[in-house]
Amino acid sequence: MIQLKVFGDFQNWVRPSATDRAFNSPELDSYLYEIAQKIKNLNIRQLFINTFANTLDTTAYNYLREGKNHTYIITGDIEAMWLRDSTAQVWHYLPLAKKSKDIERLLIGLISNHARCILLDPYANAFYDDDKLGYHATDKTQMLPGVHERKWELDSLIYPLALAIEFWNITENPEPFDATWIDSIALIISTLKVQQRINGHGPYFFDRETSNPIDTLSNKGQGPTYKPTGMVASSFRASDDACMYPFNIPENLFALKTLKSLIILFNELQLTHLIESTLELIEDIFSGLDIYGLIDHPDFGKIYAYEVDGLGNYVCMDDANVPSLLSLPFLGVCAVDDEIYQATRKFIVSPENPHYFAGAAGSGIGSPHTGDGTIWPISLIIQASTSNNDQEILDCLRTLIKSTVGTGLLHESFNVDDATDYTRPWFAWCNSLFGGLIARLVNERPGLLDQI
């Protein structure tokens, strides 16, 4: 096992020195220099460097484990690896895999570790790098050594698929796609089919002793009542909060898009034995979304619901965590100018969304995970990433920069009236998204950052 470095004192606009970084890449440093030279604003320039490098600098560990390439990526100030977060944390490094053997090796090790974790428990969302029971060992579910938390979240199985697909699209390197990976994919497909809950609830249950009702499941650990829809049920959201209704629309849209891309990968890798069951899932999810995914809003017209139960109940909202309705174009689900997306977006960034907040520190979408009156930088990054309006992008960037309050990094959330009141000073997912956004803006909208 590895000895993790602690970066809790990392602050004030300075990257860790090369000797103190969790992972080093000369190609990353060259890329940072290349992009940074195009950013005139010194504060934005340094914030870009800090955030783009944050995952590799402070959370990524690549080493040989039992003679095999292995990558463990913690989320930040929580010493555990989320399947979702670890994928999102490295997404902006994928284009560098063609230039850097070190980064390519890191990504191969992560794809391999994802497969190992999924085979250990496809219902878990977060894992340790050793066989221990940790903070959540007393949860009433089937906890196994090596599992940090066992919240069934649909996106936790979809993100690793998306990473593997994009890695192949960029590198065409077959190394990660060994027998272990193939076994994990077969388990993902079978788990998704079970969680359609067409033939009963399935084996998953979860209960936690807590005073926070969104941190556990009702109904003796099975969650809310539902009727099968063809979509895949999820007990928890990407925020790790319990779903109000089990069929989360943005997660199923993300799953649908990713499974369609997976069919292409299966054909290219000649894994034809997995195609039929995957096509069945695609057809069922598409049908469920078509029947249950849209609602008629009295003010915004036809928009996506956030969650449904198949019994006619739905919730209209959006959460900062991705997959979200706001993030659909970012995830490749639809085009930015898609009519239904645009109607949904107008609802999301309005006071009609119960988790949209405005105050002295800015306006944006938050999450029940941190309560009312908090904005998540992730949502502002996604808002800017899915906008074709320069002024909207600039407004988001100004709020994001102010929310750093001199720390040189972004945070999980901040108080809508006081950005110095923030949560999680070390949250790599958010920093990765911001660094990737700045790099795209430099290349796609040259001169825009000069207006800040």
C-alpha cells in the first residue's frame, strides 16, 4: 500500500513543490505553461494552474500493486476514491494521454482499479485502497472490507464506462481492456438490469443511523415506492443524497448516451457477446424516458423532470452535482440549442428551481447536500460550460473567482451572502472542472478572459 501525502495546508496560490506532489508529469507542466501564456489576467492564470493541476498534484497515486499498474485517486479531504469523482477528476487530462506516457499509464491504472472496485461491490459508490472497514462500517447494508460507502448511485457505474470509452477514442490503446475489465462490464450490465426492478426490488438495501433523512433510505432500507418504468432505479443521487423518487432523469439520460457509445466500443473490441443485453437496456431506458421523463410546466412548457416514480409523481428541481439536468450538453446527451434542454435550462436557472439561490456573493444552483442558501461552484462551471452567451459565461467566472476568497482553489459550496463561509477547502472534482473550463475558453473563445 502507499503512504498518502496530506495537502490540507495547500493554499494561497501555490502548487506543492515537485517533490511534494502526489504525481508528476513534465507534459502536464508544459501544457500548463502553454495555456497560461495566453491568459493575461495574472489571478486567473494562477488559478488555472492551481486548479488544472490539483488532482495530479494532490490526489492521484499511481504505483505497481501485485505487479500490476494501479491508480488510486482520492476525492480530496476525504481519504477514499469515488467512482464518479475519480473519473471527473481526470477527464480534463484525457487529451494529454496521447502526449504523455505517464498520464496514459495513470489512466490505464485507474480504469483497472475501477474494474477491481466494481467486481468487489457494484452497489458501492466509494472505496479504500486497502481491505479495511472505515467510517461507515456500521451502515446497515452488506458492507465489505475495502468499501468506504455503499450508496447505490446509477452514475457510479456509468462514469467508469464513459472513462473507458473516451480513453479508447483518444488512444486506441487496448491495454486496459483485459479479462478483469470485461468481467466488470458484464457485472455492470447485469446490475443495471436488476436495478430496472422489473421483477422485484433486487438485493440492495441501505439504512444508516442518522438525524439527516436524506442520508439514508426509507421503507426499511428499500427507499420510496415506485412502479417499474424500464429506466434504471437509483437509490441515491450524484450528491450522495437519497433520491426522492427512484428514477433519476439526468442519470438515466447519461446512462442512455453512454450505453449507446459502449456498443461501438464492444464492436471495435469484438466483445459481441455483451451487445444483446446492452441493446435491451438501451431500448428499455429510452422507452422509459420517452414516457416518464418529460412534464408540462405551467410557465416553461415541456421540460425534463428531475426524478419520477412511475406512479405519476415527479419532482421539478436540479442539483449542482453532475449528472444534472443543466449538465446534459456537457455530458454529450444533447446539443446546447436543443429546444427541451433550453426550456429546462430556463427553469433551472430561475427562482422556480428550489435549489437556485441569489445573494450578495452571487447566484447559482446549490444542493440539498449542503442546505439552503449555498451555491456550488460545480454548478457555475457547468452553467458556463453549457452557455453560448459571453455575458453569462463572464458572470459565472466572476462569481467563481470571488468564491476562492484568496485560497487559490475552489470549494464544494459557499454561502450565497458570504463566500468566506465555504465547505470543503480541498475538493478536487470542482477544481478539475474549472481548470478544464478555462483551457477550453482559451482555445474556443480567445480574448473572453481578458474582459474580467
